[in-house]
Amino acid sequence: MYKTVLVPIEMAHPEKGKPMIEVARQIGDKDARILLVSVVEEVPAFVASQLPQGLLEKAREKAAEELKAIANAAGIKPDYQVRSGNASNAILDIAKEQNADIILIGSHKPGLQDYLLGSTAARVVRHAECTVLVAR
């Protein structure tokens, strides 16, 4: 069983958080740490200059509030991190920093762009230094 389970949650689909936490409970030790993660994608500088001041910071704050609510609804201690940047890179960085034993990441039916660019889950699977479980 696993001691630290990292669960990335995409804020476009927060409803998938609770089922992912249930899986994390099943695969984790009795006292496993379940760390919820959300990544706010950064926008190019030329786009960011046209956005209202503080918009990205507000997006990070909103993501943190939603992760806390998801944790509370699932009955776990609100243990979460919100990062900015590329989703797969941020997930991999957090996993390494937190010594995650496993990354439990959700996946969706791939679209054409996923075949051309690769999905976040696929990049995490290819580059993680720990076990990765992909759930649908």
C-alpha cells in the first residue's frame, strides 16, 4: 500500500474529485496522506498583459477553495497544493518534492489534439519517478 497518494484534479471537472479520493483511500495505507493538486495553466505574456490585474491569482485562490471543498466533502483533511504552469510538469514536480509513492490521475477519451500533443496523463505516465495509476 501507499503512504503518500498525489491526486491531481482538473478544475474544469471538479465532480471527478470525490471518486478519485475514494480510489486513493482504497490504494493507500490506513494513515495515507492524500494530497490534492490543481494546476492553473499560465497564459502567454502577450495575452496576460491584456487580462485584468490579479486575474491569475484569483484563479489560483478559487482553485484552492474548490480543492478544500472537495476534501471536506470527501471527509479527508484538506491537504492540497495549487501551482501555475504546465500541468504535467507541475504534477511531476510536486510528486518529487512530496516524495509521492503514487500519482492517481484521471483520464478522458482522447481527442485529436491528444494524439498530436499527448495528454497530461500520458506525459505524467512517461516521466514520473513513482508509480502512476490512470483512472477513467
